[in-house]
Amino acid sequence: MLGIHSLWLFVLSCLMLNITPGPDTAYIVGRSVQIGWRGGVAAALGISTGCLVHVFAAAIGLSALLAASSMAFTAVKWIGAAYLVYAGIRMLLARAPATATDAGIAPRAMSLRQVFWQGALTNALNPKVALFFLAFLPQFVDADAAGKALAFIVLGLIFIATGTAWNLGMAAFAAKAAGRIRQSGRALLWLNRALGAMFVTLGVRVAMMQAR
């Protein structure tokens, strides 16, 4: 169908890749602990949205352009690195709330939007994610298939669906296990700083990436 082959192997690969801990896992767990299950859901959906951008980019050839053009790669790399470092520094410089209540419930609606877009932009502006989809998806599509773009989209959606399901379950588990942490404004502050340090580190790593 659509030139897709070894679908079972693709699904198995998706599951293995999605359960492997990484920066996305740390971000989802951190926001689940900090805000609760809704924060984890917002983080997971944001990350999935960022991945969706790369899936459609791979389908229409933008990822190929990114891989082939040193200038395009460099531009996306520096934009992504700058965003990550900026977001990380903001989290590192955040002050502790006056009370544990101030850290949690009151600003939740606005915070959830920020969590979502932070996750989405972190993925969408990361050229490493674009190159991953460009290298991974074509392995399961016939070279002479007529509808390669649609095949890329179908495979990408499968990857995102399995990842989102895993991430939502992880968010629920992390949120349930961290009830006491959310009652401590100081613990939330240091968790936010840890996430900030992770963002800055990712930004530096993205900035050091080389086009291949």
C-alpha cells in the first residue's frame, strides 16, 4: 500500500525509538511533575506537533533541501539554537513563587499554552529531528513508489501516534508520582532550573551540529 514495505518492522522500530529516554522524555516528565498531568499532556502534544512539522517537511522535500543546502541548514540551526538557549536562560532566571499555590493552579491556562508551544518549537526548530525523519522514513518506502509523499505522511503519522500514546502514559505516571513535589515552591523552582539547563545544553549542541 502506497509503496510502504515492512510495516510491522516500522511499527516495532517506532515503539523502540519512542520508549528510549531522551530530551523529550525529560521535558514531559519535568512538566508533569511541575504542573501535573495536564502539563505533561500539553508538553506531549507540543512535541508531537513539532514532529508533525518535520513529517510534512519530509513529504514535500523541505528536509531534503535542509540536508543538501549548507546555508539552509545553518540558518535553521542557529534559529533553533538561539530559541533553546533563550528559553533555557528564562527558566534558569525564574524566581520562586511566594507560595506553593502560586506555583500551581492559578496561572494554569496560560502556562499550558506556554508548555505546548515550548515543546512544539523545540522540535520544529531542531534540524536534527528533520534529518532523522529524512533518514528514517525512506527506508520503509519503495524507491519507485508513485506516492512517496503520501507514504511519508502515513509513516510519520504512525510514528507520531505511537509516540504520543507513550508520552501521555508517561505524563500520567509522572504526575501521579509527584504530588508532594508540586506542593513545594522551592522544588518546582529547581525543577524549572533543571529544565532550563537542559534547554541551554540542547541549544549549545544544536549550534555545534554540522551539516552532512
